[in-house]
Amino acid sequence: MKRNTGCQSIDHLLSRRNFLAGTTAAGFGAAAAMGGFSTPVVADTLKRDQKRILQVYLQGGVSQLESWDPKPGTEYGGPFQTIPTSVPGVHICELLPETAQLMHHLSIVRSINLKTDDHHQGRLFMEKGRRGEGNYPYVGSVAARYLAPEDSPLPSYVHISTRGLEDDTAAFLDARYGQMKLEGVASPANLGEPGQLAEKGFSRRSQFRQQLNQQFTSRRPKALVDSYDASFRQAAQLMARQELFEKQSEKELDRYGRHDFGRFCLLARTMLEEGSTCVKVTHHGYDTHAENFNFHVEQLGEFDTPFATLLGDLQQRGMLESTLVMIYSEFGRTPKINHRYGRDHWGSAWSIAMGGCGIQPGAVIGATNANGTEVSDREVHGGHLFHTYLQALGVDSTANHDIPGREIPIGDPAVESIKELLA
Amino acid sequence: MNDSLQEPTPADDDQPAAIDATKSHKVAEYKHSKPLTCCRIDPTGRFVFAGAEDLNVYRWNLETGRMMILAGHNSWVRSMDFSPDGQTLYTAGWDGELHWWQTDDPVPRSLRMVRAHRGFARWVRVSPDGTLLATCGNDNMIRIWSAAAGELVAEMAGHERNPYAVDFHPDGRQLVSEDLMGNVMIWDLESFEHLETIPTVMTGYDTKFAADMGGARDMRFALDGSVVVCAGITNVVNSFAGQQDPIFAVVDWESRQVLRHLRPADNTAGIAWGVRFHPAGFIIGGVAKQSGSGLICFWHKDEAVTPVKLDKKDRKAPDLLKRQADKDPLAVKPFHTLEVNSCVRGVALAPDGQRLAAPCFDGSLRIFQMTAKVEEEKAEAKTGEKSEG
């Protein structure tokens, strides 16, 4: 694995090998396993420097023309204006005024061509970095595998959403790296201890399970049992952190907003602070085949404040240098406006934004032509982005997965990262 | 102001043809390369103006067909209105700007611009006496402007979601506005205070996509001020695919109740984009169908203002009325429907009451005559689109 020098503070404290092997005997894992960090100073440093991902998924396909690549006054530009951002010369759509003020923390890729207009295929390509249905893990699972402490205090890959897009995110990686879905900010179902079982009884049952595990694995391969055991451990850790799902601070909700997405962003901040490695927040409602402009007023109006608040908080708390922030969809929307004032699916020339850990801030990568119908410079796809995300986090995406007896490249070997985007 | 319509008065030597909506037929079509968004015929009947999915307003001379461009906005124009004397055109754009134009300017240019709203300026209406303009926009504000000087007279806050349209009561003392959530708010124009809110079924929450859709796409008082009709949508099934139903809610001014729902003849999915009262006693509605074609529907006004008694279930849960036309107890079906080959995005009336204009998605501004065809028109019509009358 190649170390990313742009986001390396934690490397001074912990050996790279510990991360890759996922060992628990040393470093961060051991510290966490002991019930916390060894000293407040180290704890603060580790909290700040543990590499993480914040994924903000705009489900359905946000319009690039109404967000990151506006083209007012052109054939398909639509009705919106552009606004200047905190990066001189970079303009985005007027629907993102608060995000615009924080663009110096973000970069834009305006030249994505997935060659698919299908929701499912687009999502898989953006998450797995590979086209098609191949059994590869999502970037969140890869990050969980290689970046999460072995004894992570919380599930390492959490997805906060209102409804389900059930995916096998871990693929051939251990199940513990799979996505844990939270249906909003409510406590997950069955998080409390069973009513008829006292705490002592619950503890004894866990001990008994571990004893059986040890006996079972003494003469057998232990990978599967380890996986189950990790799941139990995660569940127990989450049960001990019930307070994460209790009432959110009114003061913070004033800042984030009281709608679902505001609450999700606030919970995302909490989960990242408390040790989750990848937190994905889905904001629904961008599949605007009709009323594209009114819906973008509504949806991006809802997105802008909570997202900007979260990004600002990560920066102010010293976490942005160690947190990769991705704002993405499964594709963009057609330049052509249909008879319902809608824009349809468009994977051929669209944009995302990202920032934070390992990403050069304030950059604009690639371009589309004057009316936005095709990529005119630096065409990239989900494979390039996948390498870029992981390399920004210090994971060598050109290496193989650490699977016994199998050599599976982490990223698509046929493509590379967007090197000019890496810090 | 309302369209400057007078009850047609026959002249001895040149008796105009009798208005008969069932005989409506297309008599002209003006073409533009971009989809149209709205239109108005000026009070003198010389010009028809249209907004489009570009930065201009277009003016066609109804006699010669000559087109002129009114350039000045920086976004689409979706609403326009005239001074009562027809000399001034006011346009509201999605750039948030309100522009003043001389209607018959040989070389049209913006005479004045005010930044009316943050985000879209969605609507503009002129008061019956022509002294005030009312606008609404994406900053959730209703603003009142002096027509003569463009000065801000008052601003009224109260809508929690975007107000989409406004209209003055013909007595000039009150104003109505309707927002995304289908709430019709009544405002006093002396105190500029909110008086009352009337809920309608013109909104819906798309549970799959977690977003609201609704609001008035046009609203018009009857010439006598007895009712106001709001054009929009209801019965949201999948609004992201355009699957909801067009509706025209008739709100009784005296009782502040929704009297009836004007609906197309069948359970058509789409959006109602325009409504006008015809002085001959009928209401005209323009509809864009989900499929891509359009309708112009005609309802008898008498029927549209006749109350019906709801059963107990519907009285207790008015949201149940957000249902398909054939199951809606308040539904009024049109006495005539004109099929149009493209989505209809508004309707406008000529001052003589004989012609009707419809701006369409295919870039055509279609002009219909609401009288029987004369012989030569019959001959011309053979080359036209059959389905459009």
C-alpha cells in the first residue's frame, strides 16, 4: 500500500501494516479495545486523524446544470443563475449559496462519463469503481476494511437514509465491513436489551457464545466465526451507545434544520466523531423527470444549509483533513428539457464534488462543452473516482485485496486515479 | 388586471360571429424554436406576447404575424400582465426581476427593472385600477409595487413554502396568493395583513421521493369577483415522473370554501397551467398532459359554482378529495374539450372574446377562434391539424 503524504498525520502514530492487516494487538485497535484512548492527548489526535469518509448521496441523479456545472443562458441552461464561490473564478448554481461559501474546501469534477443512464448500474459503478454487476465491495466497505480500527467503537460503515436500497456492499470482504443501515435518526430496531433478559443474563449469554466460538474454532478455520463475532461485538457496542440516537440538541437542530436531511447530517457528524469510518447520508428526490426546476429549488434548498453546516463543523473541529467528503449521485440529468419541465437520466457528461482528506481544495477538474451535452476535457468515470477516493485516504488502490489465496485488485487496474486532484 | 373583456355587443352592419366554444378551431400558429412558458394578448388586441425557455419575451403582431424580441431578462419569463390602458407590459422572470415595457414599442426595450425577489419572481399581476403591481417569489414574499414608479409599497410575509401565483380581487381591496402546499392566502390591501388561509387539495407529498409538489400555476378571479379559480395539480402518485392529476379549484369568495373541482373529461394525468373566465359564461382551462399532448377544456360557469354536499367521510377528511376525477364528488366535467398536439402551458383571451391563445411546449403559440368556421377558414383548416379543431 502506498502512503498518501497529503493526509498522513496518523501515520506518525501507527504503522501502516496495522491498518492493512487489521490487527488488534497494536496501535489504534488496541487502544480502542481497552475501552478508549490511552491519554486525552492521544485520544484527541486519534479522533482527529482517523481517516474517514462522509458520503452524501443525492439519490436519483442531481442535475449537474442545477448544481456544479451551471450554464445559464445556453441552449439547455435552464432558468437558474450562477453565483460566485469562495474560490475565485469558480461559479456554481445559485441554489447552493451556503455551499458556495465553502467551496475552498471542495473540488469539482465536471467530466464524468459513466456510459450508462441506468440508476442501478450507475450507482454500482460510482460505489464499486467497476462497471457492471461484478462482485466487488463498495468504497465504504473498502474504507472500513483498511481504515477502521479492528475494534472500532461503532459500526465502521453506516448509511443513514429514509428508505432502503439494499446492497451487498462488502462483497467478498468480511461481513463486518458491510453497510449498516439506519432508518433515519431513530434508534435501530431491537437495539435495547431483550426485555425479559437482565443485564447480567445478557452478559452471561455473550460469554457462553464466545466460549462456544473458541471451542468451535480450535480446529477449524476461524474467519467465518470471527466475522459473526465481530457482528455481535458491533451490536453490543451500539447497544452501549443508545444515547447516540436519543433526542438531538435543539441548538444544533437550529443550525442544521429540523427536516430529515438536517437531522441526518447532524447524526452523521456524531457518528464520524464517535468513530465510524464511513458515514453515508442519502438525500432522496433528485430523479426529476418532471418539474426539474421546482424540485431542485426544493431539494437543493433542503440540502444546502445542513451540508454546509456539516462541512463547516468538520473543518472547525479539525476533522476535515482526515475526512474525505463526497457529494455524488448515480448520474446527472439530461441537458435537454422535456415536455414536463423535467430532465431525464444522463450519465454521459455530469459532475460531482469532493473535498477534505487528501483532496486538493478549490480545483475544477475537466469540463463539458458549451451546452453541456458532452465531456470536452479530462473524461473520467467511476473507476477513476474510486482510485482517487482511496488514494486520497492513503489506501493504495492499485494493490490487491488481502484475501487469502486470491488476488483481487482493489481498484480497476485498467484505470488510474485523478492525480491532479490529489493533494 | 383581468383580461379586458367586454360582453360582445353585435353591431348592425358587422355583426360578430356568436361565441360558441364547441366550435373552437385553430386559426393561426406562431412558431418559436424553444418551448413556450406563458402568453398574453394585449388589451387592444394588436399583439400576443409569450415567454419561452430562453431569456426573451416574444411579441407577435396578430394582424401581420411579425415577431419582435423583448430582451432584458436573464432567465425565463413565466408571468406577464398589462396596464389597464394596454400601454405597459410588466414581466416577471425566474431571474427575480420585474421589467416594464412599452407594449407597442417599435424597438422593444426594458424601461425599468426592479429586483423583485431573491430567486424566481414567479408572478406579476396589475391591480384593477392599474396603480399597483403584486409579485410573489422564491423568497416566500408577496410584494406590492407602485406601477408608476416601481417603488416598493409593501411586502407581506406568511407563506412558509414558495408562493406560485397571486391575483387581485376585482374590487381592489384584497389579494390572494397560493403556495406550493395548496394554501390560498387572503391579504388585505389597506393594512397589508394576512386575513385568512383556505386550504385546497392542490398539493401532494411524493412519499417515494420525499418531496412536495403543488401550488397554483395560474389563478383568476371571476369578472364579478364571486369566485377565484386556481389551476394546478392534485392526486400526486409519482410527481417525479409527472404522474399527478390536473385540477382547477373553484374557491367561493363569500364562504371561503372550495366549491368545486374543474377536471378534464377523463382521468388524465398532467398539470393545469392556465385558466380564464369568458364573459359569455364559461371557464377555459389549459392542461399539459403527462403524455406530451395538451387539452383546452371548457366548463359552464354556472355548474362550476354550484355547491354539492359532501358525505360525512369527505367532510371529515378533505384530503380524501385528492383523488381521480371520476371519484371526486366535487368534480365538474367540461362541456367541451379541444385536443392539442403539444402540452398547453397557459391560456389567454383576446379582448373581443373570440380568440384564445395557447403557448405550447413545441414552441408554437396556437390561436383558436371560438366561433363557427367561416367558409374560407374551413378551406384553410383542411391543411391544419385535425385534432386541434
